[in-house]
Amino acid sequence: MVIAWQAPERQCVNVLLFAQLRELYGASHATVADDVFPCKVSDLRANLAEQKKGEFGDALLEPNVFCAVNQRVVDESHVIHVDDEVGLFPPMTGG
């Protein structure tokens, strides 16, 4: 019997995008390779901004963009892991 070694399948993490970020990106989520994780929120934002430069990248790097990890708002130094649920959204106003 011959057993062939196979490299594990590469996983990707979907980062949910909301409001203006969704519109500028053109989709409801961005896909990030799992080899980026673990990383800080600030590093994830910089990585995504580098992937898609222009209006989306500029908007994503604005200091008022919030990040939620596992449905809790976190700061820029929070470490994100591959199995976390991540969402990015600009400030919202209500009426």
C-alpha cells in the first residue's frame, strides 16, 4: 500500500464588509488567506487596503472604521485568529 502525502487545503477567512465599505469593494465580504492570521486588526486593515487600492483602500484606512470580532467591537491592537468572525464597518448614523 502506498500512502501519498497531501498538503492540507488552504483555508480563507471571509471578512464581512458593511455599508460604504461593501459598496466600494463591490461585494459583501473580502477573502483573506489564512497565512495572514493571527494578526492585529491594524495589520488586517493594511493587508486589505493593499489588496484593493483606491477608494476602498483609502476608506478602510480611515481611523473611524470599526472592527468587530465575534460580534464585539475591538480596537486596532486586538489579535484576530483564523476561526474568528470579522466584520468591518464605517461609523453609522441613525435618525
